[in-house]
Amino acid sequence: MSPSIHITILYFASARDATGIRMESKEVPKDTSIQELLTNLSIIYPKIKSILNIIQVSVNYKVVKLNTNLKYGDEVALLPPISGG
């Protein structure tokens, strides 16, 4: 059994609507990627699948790529798309 890490997930805008929650804490396997986390979340919250291609993901206040691995204590935020004007 691989060691697990504790993370916090924050849901904003459409992600909050899809999950029905603002925040949750989770234990995930060590070295879980953002992509793996999103896949897991889409199983738990099927409505989130429809927005995965438009949201941005940040870890500890920095927008990250899907292949980024999570570390213990990371704060993951699922954000609406950011547009300039």
C-alpha cells in the first residue's frame, strides 16, 4: 500500500455548482497528479466532467499543468476560466 498525503480542494463558481461543496480535505496516494485527481473527482462528482475542459487548476495559488504531482498539505483550487479585457 502506497503512502498517502493530505490535501485540501477548493471549489469555485461552476466547480462549486457541480460538486455542491466549497471545500473538502482528502487523502490521496503520494505523487498523485492533478490529472489523476480530476479523474477521481469526476467519478465522485459526475457533473464535474462537463467543466473539466474549461476550468483552471491552481496549487498553492499558482496555476499548474495537469501533470503536476501533489505534495502533502497542498491546497488545490478549481477555478473558472480567467479572461482578460
